[in-house]
Amino acid sequence: MDRQLISAIARHRARWPRPAASPAGSRRGSPSPELVAEIGAFPDLAGTLAAAESGGWLTVHAHVSDRAEWDDYEFSWTGSLARWAAEHPGPDGDEALRAAREHRDTWLNGYRDLLGFVTLLLRRS
């Protein structure tokens, strides 16, 4: 969870006096240096919570997505992009299909079992 996200949550909370739900990435293993160079570095779950709480938040609940939820998410957006590409032949469709395939390859052959998704329910501490 980066400082920009923590700042955005703070701005949101200033307008709405309720706990904030924040999606964040977290890692489950140690990615290769090549993968980190390609997709960036993510903290583990403990690091994600520590980052949120270092910004003055208290984690009151969290949901860690399992592999099936992560797969659904990835297939949903890569599949949507592939469908759009199939319906829009030409340079734009070709580029969309290339992006979908490239991302899907990075996910399936790179970070599928290394990254996860967590949704945090945060309150000001």
C-alpha cells in the first residue's frame, strides 16, 4: 500500500465519516528480480497492513482473496479486452489483443502464485 493510496483514503475519509475499504496488492512469495522489474515490488500481507497503519489507520477487518477470486479477476479483465478486440478488428483491436495476451502471459507465467489481493476495512486510529 503506497503513500498515494493512503493519502487518497485520508481525503475520502475527510468527506465521509465511515470506515474506508481499500483494495491493495500483497505478495505471497519472493518474486524474481526480473518480475519485480516488470510489475513492481509489493509488500507481503504484514507489510501491507503495516503501511496502512503507519498512515494513522486501524485495520478493523480484511479479506484476502483466494486463488479462485484472483483468477476470476484476471480472466475477467483480460477476457473483456480480448472480446473487445475481436469485435473491433484493425489496429486498435490488434493492440488490445496484444495487451490482453501480454498481461495474461505475465500473470500466468509470472505472478499468479506470488501476488494476492486484500481488501482492508480501515478506521482512523
